[in-house]
Amino acid sequence: MISGLDHIVLVCPEIVSGTAVYSALLGRAPDWQSVSEDGAATAIFRVNNTALELMAPKGDGPVAERLGEIITDDGSGLKSLAFATADIEHAHHRLTRRGLNPHEIMPGESRSDISGKTRTWRRFRCDDAETGGIKTFLIEHVTGALAPVDAPGGAVVGLDHIVINTPNPDRAAALYGARLGLDLALDRTAPEWKTRFLFFRTGGLTFEVINRLGEDHDARASDSIFGLTWEVDDLAAAHERLLDAGFNVSEMRKGRKPGSHIFTVRDGTLNVPTLFISHDPK
């Protein structure tokens, strides 16, 4: 039903400056830029296993108004997930039966200001009350789907994992595993880190759902999209590139996973906690 994470939406106040930040961070230009009639400006960065879509208000319109309210209330940051499916009707039927109360399937269309090409899709949104409060969509591309292109040296090639914070790990396990059908690869409680980890796999990336132990949680409270870990082939080249671009980055260090090395981007990412990672060849 779900073939992967199609894209993540990052809402920011202004599209030109936001695009400049993420072009420098990812080391690659956007693959798609557009402005819709309802007041949304977008820039999409396609990597090998997903995409990051920046969205900002532009001009007047209902979407511009809604984006402005989101930014006023919560600031910039990661706001929604869109999972890929090859059969939107089947997915809608299955998620209806699984109690996610999906909204109506709606068509969409966008024309790129870069290439002049048009792409079309169909999508629906699940009920926020059933997805832990995270805006969650399923999307089927009809025409013009973006394909990954080779990355320049030191640039991001893919998304290694996305981190979701949850006050209710059992609810999250049911959502991502039983209801959305992602592969639960690990459910581990690590007292040394005071955290319960649930790892789900889909489309070549990992959903790392975390619950902080020893903290008071309201089990009815919403989950949140916390941060992103971007994968590069050459971590040292990426580290040098970001230093040259003026980012505040940590020293390179070993990651938790054997054979991995990481560094942290401390700020300047539009409120998105960000790591870079590389893996030793097997």
C-alpha cells in the first residue's frame, strides 16, 4: 500500500531565503519551484529516497493565510508527511477500514518555474486525530513525478532517517506498523539514553520514533516531527562544504550504528534539528 516517504513539508516564512538556506545545506539546487494561485510558494529538493518540500506564503489566498497562521503559532519547521502509493483508491479503502478516516481524494497540479514542465497527482489526508496530530497524506503521482539526479560531490544523496517524538509509543507503534503498514524493524528501550526507540523502515529510509523515559507525558498529546539525518557519501567533504558556507557544525564523530560517522548542524536550518551521516562501505 505504501512504497515509501514521498516527501516531508517544511514551512518557512519566505521562499527565497528558505530555498537559499537549503540549497547551501543540501549542496544541491531545488528540482522544482512554483507559486500556486491560492498563495503557496514551494521549492522541492529530490534525493534518492524522498524529497523535502519547502512551503511559504506568497501573496493572497487561503493557503497563504493558513501558512501565515502556522508560522505565527508555531514558527518554521517540519509540519507534515506524505507517503507514496501506487494505487490511491486501494490505499483510501484500506485506511478507511483501519480507522484513519481519510478525507476525499483530491487532484493536484503544479507547473515548475524552473523547467516549465507540469506534474499532476492525486492525494488524500488522514484525520489528524488518528495520526497522532501529525498532518499525514498519501499521494499517487499521475504525470511528471520527480526522479532523483546525481548529487555533486559532498552533497546530500538521501535521507537516512527521520525522527518523530511521541508521548505515546504504543499509539505510534499501532499507527506506523499496524495501520500504515510500515515494517517495524526494532523496538528497544535504552535506559542509558533514557529513551524507547521504535524503528520503522519504508522506501529505503528509517522512521525513528522516540519516547523520552522519566518524563511526564500526556498520552493524549500530539506527536511531532523532530529532526532529519541526511546521508552523504563523503562526510569530510560535506563537513568542509558546510563550514565554507558558514554553517555552525560540530566535529565529526562515530555514530551509534557500527560503521557510521556523523556531525551535527547546530543551527541555521529553519528550526529543524539536523545531522549528517555516512556509512562505511560494506
